[in-house]
Amino acid sequence: MPKVGIIYNDTKPVACRVATELDEKLRQLGYDVHRLSGAGGILGYSSPDDPVQRTPIEDLVPPHFDADMDFAMVLGGDGTVLAAARQVAPTGVPLLTINTGHMGFLTEAYLNQLPQAIDCVLSGDYTIEHRVMLVVQMFHNDQLAWEALCLNEMVLHREPLTSMCHFEIAIGRHAPVDIAADGVIVSTPTGSTAYALSAGGPVIAPGVPVLQLIPICPHSLASRALVFSDHELVVIHPANPDRLVMVVDGNAGCYVLPEDRVQVMRSPYSAKFIRLRPPEFFQVLREKLGWGLPHIAKPTSVELP
């Protein structure tokens, strides 16, 4: 019996309703269906009383989601897609993403296109796009204390009401650099249209084998975004006396103390997304972010005296 999965945002009534309807429909078609909430991919935030809450990467894989699963559908917005990718990337299961949220930058189809999307996938009329993911790790006293998969970005920043931070950052074999800023971002090409874009970084097309490092509000005109090979290991040491906060993909984080270090590297796992048409990145930029839209001021006809 073929096996499929459904991952949905259980805080949104429309996603819950559609998940139930899809479950019934696919079972009638003879599929073994496994349904779960995308909340399982959210690692949660640390607290001062519990500064590190480590869940090993492979432990996030849900039961019954394995290489035998044909595909999984994700019902939600970008946050649900990010959580689902973290859950299933180690299994290699491809994701059909349906937007029931707002922006939906990472989703493939809208809810009103769901019947056609299901027909295409069940008939095998689709391609699979691979997106690079990162492994983010925090070491305390040289012991691995926290880790997570990352599709968009890792952000290491100061806590509220503390001063500007200093970061000593080494990329690959290159000499370390010191950056004074409110924080730093390490982003994938997928994440280049998220927080990295808001922080002044360039948009990077998917498939380009690079990462980018972006200082947040740097205290130097020379500190700008840096693009480098995604095969380079990034090591960050906080060079200040206050603890920092690390957030991955906006929904998982931990505290980083002055004696800790953060490592970011390309993951052996990639996020696999089902594409119902050839990927057209510039069109997505145009529709979602308004990139490339014409801005032409046409003069009004005025009769001269």
C-alpha cells in the first residue's frame, strides 16, 4: 500500500479542515495516510532557568515518516513549511506545500489549486527541487549542547537592553574577522529573501552553492554582507561578556554564553520540494516581493501659456 503524509498547522481551522478532508480522500484511494502537526518541528525557546533544550536532529523525524513514504503534503504558511522541512529532511521525503497562510513564499500552490495539485502528484506529473539546509550547533566546554537543521537562517544577536556585541568569526581556512554589531545572520539562498533581505543582504537564486554572512546594524561602514562557498565551515565566538540569543528559522533557539561557540555548516540533508511547473524564481520575487515591477512616472499633459 502506498504511503503519504500530511503535515499541517493545527492552530489554523482551515488547515485542520483540509487535512481531515485530504486524509479521507487519500484513504479512499488506497493510501496509507499519516497525519501530524507541524508543531513537532518547532524546537522551542530556552529560558534563563533552562538555557539549553537539545533535541538531536534525527529525533525530530515523526513515526512512520521514512524512505518508503511517497510524499508528504504541508498545509500552512512559511513557518509550517520550515518546521516540516526540519522534521522530514533526514528521510528524503519530498514535500508538496499548500499555502493556507499569508505570504507563502515557500509554498507551491494556493488552497484553491489543491485539487489540481493532488491530481498532478498522484499521476507523477511533477519535479523535485532540492534546497540546501544547514546544521547549526552550539558547543559548551567543547561538548555539543544544542543543534538544529536550518532552511532559512541562523541569527545570533544580543538580548534586549544590552550593548552592542563583538563576534569573532572564522570562515573555512580564512583568517578570523571581528564584527561589532547587534547580531549576525548566516543565511542560505532560500533564506536570502527572509530576514537576510530585511537586514540588507542580497537576494540569491536557489541552486547557487553559496551562503551569506550579514551583520545586523553593524558599527562600521566596512561591515557588509559577505557571500562565500557553502562548503566552508563557519565558526562564531561571542567576544563580549553578556550572553547572546541564537534563533534558527525563527522558531527554535538557545542562549549562547561568552565561553560557547557556534558552528554552521552545510547539512548532508536537503529539503525536497515538489514543483508542479518549472521553478521560476524571478516570477516568485515579482509576485511576493514586487521585484522588477515597473515604476514609471508619466507626466500629465499640461497646456503651456
